[in-house]
Amino acid sequence: MLTRFFELCASEAPENQVAKSALYPDIQKVFVLSGDFRQILPVVVRGTPAQMIDACHKSSTLWPKFQQLHLREKMRVMSAQNESTATELAEFLEFLLQVGEERHEINPALGPNCIKIPKNMLIENPVEEVSKDREDEDIRSGAIPRGLTQIVDEMYADINNPEIANDEYFANRTILTTTNAVVQRINEAVTQRLEGVSQEYLSTDSVEEDKEVHFFEQKVLHTVNINGILPHKLTLKKALPS
């Protein structure tokens, strides 16, 4: 989303043709801005929601000079493969619109900023009592949380059916999450559910020069989990999607 910085450029650089078109409509220079103001706002470092909105070019003094064009057709619905999928997409898009316009029902028990998610969008995760011997899978070190296995089972129910679980099958099922650490746990859960013999590969965790050993502790190297670098232990199985 473009910020109000363009207003400053237009005000201080009138010799620029694009800037002139914003300040002086008679020049007839087309200047196109696009985006969804309710979903994508400018990023203001440590800024409040009000500051983010104020940084948007809709708050600019030049905004009244723009001609606003709105999309009217739901392209995702039109590209649906069948009527059932089109209906499902239309209902989901209506749900998103209700959330964006604050028309969807809120959850008063959690506060005015929390909405109620429709049950058909939820995966049941019944709360179970922890066993007395404390061998619950949510507690054991390195275990996959029960709730995560429920999500994996629901998303990839046919993971062990080679006639169904092809590249397209996995491409149409995506689990969105927040951090690389959670991504790794999800990958581990999917790998566990996939039948077959697993093969583990370990990264190089030593240095050539002995004098540099104390700068790189193995325990620290094993916990590095950043974007673009594989984890220290990589577990693979045949037919596991990349």
C-alpha cells in the first residue's frame, strides 16, 4: 500500500510530470494506485492503528482528486470448477466482507475485537484430561501436540492414498502459521502421518579451525531455525512433498 509519501513528492517536486498530474489535473497524466484499504495498510514502525491509517494515501489532501474505481465481480467465484465450489467460495467471500465491515457477530466473552468463527470453518479439538502418569503427548518432550495432529489429519486425510495424494492434492491444502518453529512442528506432524520408512539427515555442525570451536556451540547450531536454512535434523520419507 502506497503511503502519503507521494504527497510530499508531489508538493516539493512540481517539475516531475507524475507529480504535476496529481497537483494539476489539466495535464491529464494517468496515475494509478491500487489496493485493498481494509486489508493492506502501510507499515509504520511501532505505530498505532490510527497512525497506520493516517499514513495511507486515502488520508492525503490529494485523495479527492482521484477517481475511484471498484471491483464488482468476484473473480474467484467465476473461476470455480463447479457450482458447489462456487457456492462455497461465495459464502467465504461474504464472510470476509462481513468481518471487514464489522457486520459479523462478535464473541462478547473475549471482547469487542474478537469475532465468532463459523463452526464449519473449525476443526474440532476436544479438551482431554492429562493422564496421571504425565505421559500425555502434549507434555512429553519433542512430542507433537494433540491439536496439531487433529489439524493434520483433517487437512491431509488421504495422505497415504497414492492415487489421491499427488502434487495437486498438497498444493490445494495449505496450513498458514506464524513462525518457522511452528512450520517445523507441522512438517514433523505430516511426516509422522505419512507411511513408510523415514531417513534422517544431519547438517554439518563442526568447524575446521580448532581455535574457533568455542565461538560455535553445537547446541546453539542445532537450534538455528531461520528462513532459507534447513533445520539441523531433516527427516524425509518417500512421497513426502517438498
